[in-house]
Amino acid sequence: MKRKIIKIDEEKCNGCGLCMPGCPEGALQMIDGKARLVSDLFCDGLGACIGQCPEGAITIEEREAAPYDERQVIAGIAKQGKAVIEAHLKHLRDHNETEYLQQALAYLRESGLIASQDTATRPVTSHAPGGCPGSRAMSFAPQAEDQTPRPAGSLPSRLTHWPIQLHLISPQAPHFHGADLLLAADCVAFSLGGFHEDYLKGKTLAIACPKLDSGQEVYVEKLISLIDDARVKSLTVMIMQVPCCGGLLQMARRAGAQAERQMPIDYVVVGLRGEILQQGRV
């Protein structure tokens, strides 16, 4: 049968592995330093892996392929533990794949992995059909909180300068010279409860949105200037797990490739509930 399925350009793939968290189904594997599609049966063709690829190596094509088999997919995923099961179910909800979702839940119930009334594997509820998963309306169950009273504003800010929006900053500003630079997607600080203490402390900050900001070629130029002129000591990019957010890491990689100074770029991928999904260096 003909259906949509991903295609990987081996020449463009650099083996960074950023696409892997977007494919809990296990259709992608890293083999010989490249991302490979290892099973048509496991690829649902929804393309959640595309937005995380900084090289544009992954596209969707329509071709003859074996039908996607949700029960076979969830059987493999179930062996990997609750976190991977939750990631897969969330993936199906985000793309409004109701039929596959029901097949997955039925398998989990039949296998005794969840009770019929169990909602623990359903942490995210999607309310809007279609569109980008990163802009789809979702509701989260509240997490447990420390009930100890605390004065408003009692936690210290670790921000050392202003402005912080990438359009507004000047790479010539003294606080960037020789600094450890943190480039964060706009939503990161709102999703990650420990952002100031765990990631911003000791760093200078720039923020941007790769989906909504205009004039992003200026961003690449500014990042090159921060690397070459301000001579930042390190660059860490923090992005959300949504596909569109991968564009920020892609911009940083382009700047790193065009800059005269060569320096590693660290990245952190943050989940919608503030969990750290992946960390690495490119």
C-alpha cells in the first residue's frame, strides 16, 4: 500500500541523534553513525522526528510501504518501561491518532500493564485537532508542590543583564565578553521550574523563538559575532521538545559552522512538563 513515511538523506545526516526522542516507536536507530529507518512497520509517517533534525536530513515521502502496525509497535515499546510508553501515547494524542491510541491502550490493558480505569499513562490531553504539535492546546495534571509558605519574590533571579531577546542584544556588550552563553527558546524558562538555579546561574542569557520571530538571519549573524568577537567561552542551547523548537539549535549550528573560532555547542531538550529529555554536544 502507498502511505506517508519518513525518508532520511544519508549525505545530510550528521549522526547527532536529535531525531531519536521524537520516535518512541523505534523506527529510527543509530547505525554506523547515521540515523536509519529500520522498519516500515514502526514508522507512522507523522514526522515528529523532522523538527529535531538540525540538518534537514529527514523528510516525508509517499511510497509503497508495509502498513503501520500499532499493536506490534506498542508490544516493543512496553518492554522499555513506563516513560517510553507515556512518550508514545503522548505522541499519538498530539497528532490526534485516536484509532492507534485505542489500539495501544487496548494492548496495554490486555497485557495487564494498565487497569481499565488507569489514567496514569495519560498525562496530556489534546483539545485541538490538526496543526503543529507545538501550538496545540493541552492541559496538564497539577504536580505535587511544597506547601511551605514562602514570601513572593523570595527566590533570587540569576539574570545578570538586560536586554535578553536576541534581536535586542549587542554582542559588543561587556557582559558577553568571555562569558558562558545560554541561548534558550522563549518557553523553556516557563516549563522548567529550576531554570534559574540549574541552568542560568553563572551564564549570560539570550532568548529567541524559532517559530514566531522574524528576521532570523540576523540571529545567525549575532551568534557568529558572539563566538568570534565576544569570544564566548561556551554556548549552550536549550529548546523544548516540540518539533518547531529544533530550529534554534539549527541556527546555532549554522553560526558555529560559519564562525572563525571553532567551539562545541551543548544542547538540552526540555519536555512540556519541565523534564530533561536529552542532553548532548554537537
